[in-house]
Amino acid sequence: MFDDVTSVALHSALDGLAARQKAIANNIANVQTPGYHATRVSFEDSLRAALDAGDAPVVSPTSQTSLEPTREDGNNVNLDTETLSSVDTNLRYQLALRAMDHEFSLIRTSLRTQG
């Protein structure tokens, strides 16, 4: 019932955004840890490619260590970048949740009219 393209794509997006938010929180928690390198999570390009190809858009997020320059202590976490990324990720997550809620609302309406 929930294996239509839209539901699967939204589920993949929510998973990717949740993974990104965890990585951001971990990066912020380690902003003062010498030698720590930030983690970046990506999934949008893979999701877009799967949707464009007409495949089932089940996409797993990928994590990569940031190659951004480091400070003298070897840490490359930029608090400004992480904060902006956190806000962006939270807004995207809220949007995806609203879209998923709309999907469920359509199903509820459909079931009510059939019953």
C-alpha cells in the first residue's frame, strides 16, 4: 500500500535527512576535538537519479569525511557551516514530513469515501 513511488521517495528522503542531522550533531559536538574531521551525508543525487531512471527510489545515504582545510589542531569543523546546514536540513525534513502527511491524508480520505 505504501510502496508507490512518492511514498518510497519520501521515506528515502526522510532517512537521508535524519542521517545528515545526526552527522551535523556529531560534528558540532566535536568542534573542539583535535584531529576530528567533519562528516558529510549525501543522498539527493542518488535519489534524483533513481527517480529519473524510473527505478524504485530506495536510496541509502552515504557518509564521507570532509576534505575541507583544517585548523592548526587538525579539526575542520566550521560551526557556522554546521549551523546553517542544520537549519536547512530541519526545514527540508519538515517539508518532507508535511508531504508524507498529505499522502496519508489522501489515503484516509479515500478510505472514508469507500466505507
